[in-house]
Amino acid sequence: MKSIHLWLSTTVFFIFAGSTNAGLFDPVGFTARAGQPTIYRPVSVTTVFRGQSGGVPLPQDTGSPAGPAPLPGGAGASVQSGVGGQGTLDAPTMPDASTWNAFSPPTGMDPFAGAQQFPQAPYAPSTPYGAGPYGQPVPFTIFGANGPHPYRRGWQNSLELGLMPASRVTGSATGHFEQFDVDYDLAYTGPFMPGWMLTWTNEFRLRLWDGPSALPGFPGLPGPAYRFGWDFELETPKSGPFSVSFGLTPSINTDFANSVSSEAFQLDGRGMFIFQLDQYWSMVLGAGYWDRVKDRVIPYAGLTYRDDYWEWQLMYPKSTISVFLGNEALWSKWLYLSAEYHVESYEVNTAPGPPRDEVEFADYRVLLGLRMDTALYSWFIEGGWIFDRSVTYGLGGGFTPQTGFIGRIGWKY
């Protein structure tokens, strides 16, 4: 027999013997033989759903519907060990862990904490010995093995900058109108009472306006305006088919040109009921009240969808469609498209005109963005169009900026 024939015959024999020993040709579900752990996986896998945080199905060919669950980090189903080569021992495994999860970015130590402190991990292992539903600190998180966690306890910072370049205006003014935004939030999340979570957010907004030129009788705009708000949100964690969310937001909105009057105080509120329809879809029903120049009752309603790669929040007044692009280096990458109805108002000092008035800015905006997330911190950059814009004064009059570009960038940590 030629040497190459002998080599091929030997190779086929060992492959067949190893496959049979691993259970690949077992007629009952491709399972391993008793007492013999295996690293081989079946050709197809039954979809497995997580029970925590909405559930993320495992992608194709990442686990076996029978036998031990894989170890986190991509290890085999079990590991052989023993003393002196005698006997085998299956290493402990996480019963409900997967080696892949689109919603679990890698995390590391908190850069703002001491060397002996562990991070407040917002992504908790979906195991009996993982973190609880309120996100208490855990000393580790394994990339790809931890399910999404709904809350991150403790303090969080958020800083966002936005620019609306000069756009021509029509109506009671001439020239162009330009706006620069600074938004900063300092939020704290923690248990409020059994079964409820409280998020308290301190809000600061700075608006810098340039233009437009005044026509006879045009009230005009001051250069800057400020907003100081406090948002209180109570929610029941998503632990069943039904959950609720309530929010109350008092704020002061003024240019501080003169003493603050009652027109500067606003009180917004909202309430939502969330129904889990199945493993992918949820339905949201609710409403919100916006205290502006023209008070509004806004529906907070729509549908949300999530699978391995997509998150759809098809709601009013803001909808977002996000697609997961993969994990790389320290970040998980998301591309998203959002559409929003936006209204805000401020008490301002107008000239010429009455000493105090209230001005309202309303618009629709569509933005395409990229978000990078490490769980401990994240950042985004987005740009798009702002249209159907209107600027209205409480004592009458206003102007209409034309459709224009809007760009934003932000950090959260």
C-alpha cells in the first residue's frame, strides 16, 4: 500500500473513532456517553431563551440542548481533572450561562474607584449565584457570559453637547437663527421600597441663541437661557409579564435677566404600563403631561422588540431602532436611528416688548448615530435633520426656522 493511502486510512479511522467516542453518532440527540464529557456540539440547536431581563436567544450552534452548559468565556462543556490521572471530575458550570451575548459588553475596574474596590456591574450573571435584580456590586463580569441588567445602582453622570447651525427664519423675524446646547445630568438609582426602584436625576440645561434680527414689534431673544430640573422616576423591575413606570419632573426655566416669576416654573409628569407580550415584543401604554407655553398631554405608547441583534423602540414621542454591530476592544458597538418630537420653553426678558415673557421651541428631529458601550461608561455621536420647527411667544408672535442640520455628542459614566 502506498504511504499516502496508509496515512489517509489511519486518519479516517482516528476521526471516526474519536467522533463515535464523543457521541456525534449517538442516535439519541447527539449526547455524550455516560461519564464521558465532550466538547463537541450538535449541528443544530434548539433556541434557548433567558428568563431574566426580557430574554436573549442563543445564536445558532452555540450550545447543546442536552448535557452540561458551557463554561463562560467559550470553554468546553466540562473539564477533566483528577489526581494521578485516576478518575474524572466535571468542573462546576453555570446552569444558565451562554458563551455569547450581544447585550453584554466587556467591563473592567472602575477607573474612578480605588484599587481594592469593585465596579458597580450593570450586567449581572443570569445564574442562581449572580447579582440580584437591583444590580448590587459583583467582583467580576465575564465578557459574553453575563445577561443584560436593567439597573445600574449608584451615581451616574451624563454630558451631552448639541449644535443647530444657522438656519434662515420666516415670520415675525428676519435673518438666521442658531442654537448651541449643553445638557448635564447627575442621577442616582437605588431601591426605594420592596419591589420598586427609584432614579433621581438632577438636570441642568444651557441654551445659547444667536439671532434672529428683530422686525417692528418682534419680541427678540436673549443670548442664554438655563434650566434646572429634578426628575423622580419610580419603576417596578421587569420580573414578570407586567411592570409600571411613573415620573415627576419639576423645573425652573429662565434667562435670569430679571426676578424669576411663576412662568419659569414647570411641572411635567408621566405614567407608563409595560406588558411583556412574548420573548421579543412588549407593549407600552401611558401618557405624559408637558407644562409649556401650550400645555400638552402626550401619549407614551408603542411597541418594543429585541432579539440577538436588534432593538426596536417604536413609540411616541421618541422612537429608536438600534442594531448591534459586534464587540471589539473595550466597547460594544451599536448603530441606531431615532425620531423624536421635542418641545421646551423658557421665561425670558424680551426687548422690545413686555419685561417678561415665555418662549417655546417645538420641532421634530431625525438622527443617525453610533454608540459605544463598556457598561461602566459609554459615548455616542449622532447627526441628522431638524424640521417642522416653530418658536412661539406666550404673549403672541413668533417665527419659524427652516429645516436644518443638528449634531450631538455625549458621554455617560
